Amino acid sequence: MKKLISIVVPCYNEEEVLGKFYDEVVRVAREMAEVNFEFVFVDDGSSDSTLAKLEGLAEQDERVRFVSFSRNFGKEGALLAGLEYAKGDYVATMDVDLQDPPSLLPEMYATIQEGYDCVGTRRVNRDGEPPIRSFFARIFYKLINKMSKIEMVDGARDYRLMTRQMVDAIIAMREYNRYSKGLFSFVGFKTKWIEFRHVDRAAGETHWSFWKLFVYAIEGICAFSTVPLVIAAVLGLLFCFIAFVMIVVIIVKTLVFGDAASGWPSLICVVLMMGGLQLLALGVIGQYLAKTYLETKRRPVYIVRMTDEDLRRKDKKS
């Protein structure tokens, strides 16, 4: 009996590229005749015609399945939903913009048959990406690998092929604040990386601005490291020591020179710096408290409005 590969694809306002992506994965699936495929699209509350296009694809191809959210919950929620709805013996996650080349799937499947639990992909270059974004991306990976006990590969994409065992392990982690790149590394399992060169979007524009990527990086650091809390505590101790030394210096200077009134500009600078550091430390603590607060609410990561099964039931009734 043929194995089944599920391809999980998060979509948010991707009407321009959806058809091109479908044509490409169908072409690759035709080449891989030794396995069966299902295509699990997750409509993350799109405001364009993405859902309508998915409904059309589902009607013409029974391999196409979709999940549509009640609103936009973000890519992390979409990835989780796709993994939960996927039925395959193997599950691949990839972006719809064709920056994750479906043509790598045959090589990934052949590699996973060698005994690996996961075959991941990573870009070896960042051509076409703004230099400042590339710079901060490299800094982020260096920082998080020093702060965290798990290793995150620089240039790693969400594009990967996983065994059912690994997928079930990821689904079992029910945390609300999800950072998939970290979760993939956290569960472990035997992984091999395939390298490829950067590919431009086939159509449309990216939804990831510099600010969104920055916030996402903060999410990743808070999710897999408590080092920022340690840094805040160490800075507090350091500046308490500096303050004690300065008090001793001022007392000695006053007794020797009788000049206690000078130094107001430098004093203001010190006060401002200390105030800034206190706010920074409070911000770091606040981030962790906010994550804990959201986890204790136990809200769902996503809410489903409809699926392909609803569409097919409606067609049968009519």
C-alpha cells in the first residue's frame, strides 16, 4: 500500500499565487507516483478570494483539503491546524509563495527513507532580502543559540518533511505562545538538512515586515530562553555595586575638597540611564508575565469556521 504525504500550506491573502502553487505541487506529485498526496491548505482568515479559490480546487481535486479560520490567528496557529488535520504517514510544511521549492520534495522523501525523522531545508544565501534584515536575522540566530539549550539552524525554513511520530510529538505540545522553529528543534528526532539558494516570491508581496519579524524574534527568545531575566538581574546587581562605589567616592571627595554641589549634569545622565535600565528590566519581566498570563487563559490557538468536509457535505445535500 502506498504511503501518504500530506502537504500543509498556511495561506493569508494569497489569491495571486495560489493557482501557481497548486499547479507546481500537482506536477511534483505526478512525478512521485510511488506515493499518494493530500494538500492541506489553511486559510488564516484571508480577506481576499483565497477561500473561494480553495473551494474551487477542493471541488475539482479530491486530494485538496482546507481549513478556514474565523479570523486571522497568525501563521503559528495555521501550522498547528494543518498538522492536526493532516492524515499522512509523512507531513510536509511549506509556504504557498513558492519560495519553498516543491521540486525538492522527491529528494526530501528519498532522504527520509534513509532512516531520518525529519528532512529540513535551509537557505544558503539571502539574495533579494534587505541587507538590514539579513544582518539582524544572523544576529538573532547567534543570540538564540547562545541563550537557548536547543540549536536553531541559521537560514532554516519551515519547509520540512516529517514522519508521523515527529508530527504527533509537535501536536502534543499545547502551548498557546508557539514558535514552530523552536518546537521543531525541541522535540529532537533525527534530522538532515538540505540546502538551497534563495527563490523570489512567485507573485504578491510578503506579509512579514521588519517590525513583525522583530516581534517574532522576541517571541522565539522568550519561548525558549530565560537568559534575558538573568541579564536583567545581573545588570541590577552591577549597577547597585557601581552606585555604592560612587557614594563612597562622593563622600571622600566632599570630606577632602568640600565640593558637594558640582556634577549635576552627570547626575542627571546617571539618573536617566538608571531609569532606562529599570524600564528595560521591567519590560523583560513583563514579556514573561504576559506569556504566562496568556497560557493560563487556555484560549484556543485557532477557531475553525469551515472545512472542505463542510463544503462536500453541502454539495451532497444539493
